[in-house]
Amino acid sequence: MINHVLIPTSTEQKTLQVFSKDECETTRHDYCLVDVLTAATAAPTYFPAFRVDGIQHDLMDGGLLANNPARLAYNHAVNDLNKDKNDIYVISLGTGIDIGSVFNEKKSNSVLFWAQNISDFMIESHQNAIDQEMNDLIGDRYIKLQAYFSKPISLDACGKIGDLENIGKQVIEENTKLIDDIIKILQN
């Protein structure tokens, strides 16, 4: 049975605050799930940092420091749950990557280009590094399912929900065998 959930948040001190069942049992504090999720999704420039009762700092989007939390999940299974490393599968469901902004020599040399794109570059680099690390660590027991966008979709683009649904359907169609493999793993 799968019953362990990790919810990463970022503190204003640039450290991770990870909420989990174990963390709640250790601190003997029952955090309100709505508060934890509000903090974990408080994306800067869209939502203000949020204070969860029982935590000393304001919290923000966990993706700032753990955009790909696969290694956090693996470490939790090995270190906190004492699971055998050879029995661990990590299934990483990505939230999508914009592949439409192709670098070209003229554009990528400008200060304006980097001012607009450096954060995306750094976030995607971190995600890719975690993917590579997990592949090196557990090989084919690390499964990544990711959507790729031809054009960026901003966080507040409510009018793009239909496009996101179509992208989701396309990901499912293109990865039917992989999804079947994931279902088999989860059933064991």
C-alpha cells in the first residue's frame, strides 16, 4: 500500500521544509492540509508566501528548491522507511517543459534574453540533473513521464486549460506501454 506523501516547501531562508506523515508524528503537530498545500504552491510573483501554523517561517512553492522531488522520495524510502534500495521504484510525473524556445547565437548572447530565461534554464537544468542522478542510482526503476510544450504556458493562463487537456491526452497516447508498466508496478 502506498501511504507516504512528501510535500516540499521552500523557506525564505532558501531551505527546504518537507511535510510528511513522519514529520507530523515527530513534531506531534497536525498540520492543516489546506495550509500545507497553500504554502507548497505559493509561487512567487503569483501568490504571497504563506505561514503554516506551527512553522516559524513563511513558506513558498516547493518547486523553488525541489522542482524534481524524486531524490527526496528515494532518500525518504531508504533513510526514513528503511526500504531495501533494490526494492524501490520511483515514478516521476513531470508538469511539462517548454521546448519551443530554441537557443540561437544572436538571441542567446543578449542580456535581455538571459534576464527573461535564466530561471527557466536553471530549473530545467536542476530537473535534468536529478533525472540523471536517479537513472544512475536505480536505473530502469526510475520512470519519468513528462509532457513537452511547443510554446510556453504561463501559470495563470486559465484560457489554456483545453490545450493542457489535449497535451495530457497526447502524453497518455504516446506512453501507453509505459503507463501500463507503471500500473503493474503499483499493483505489486
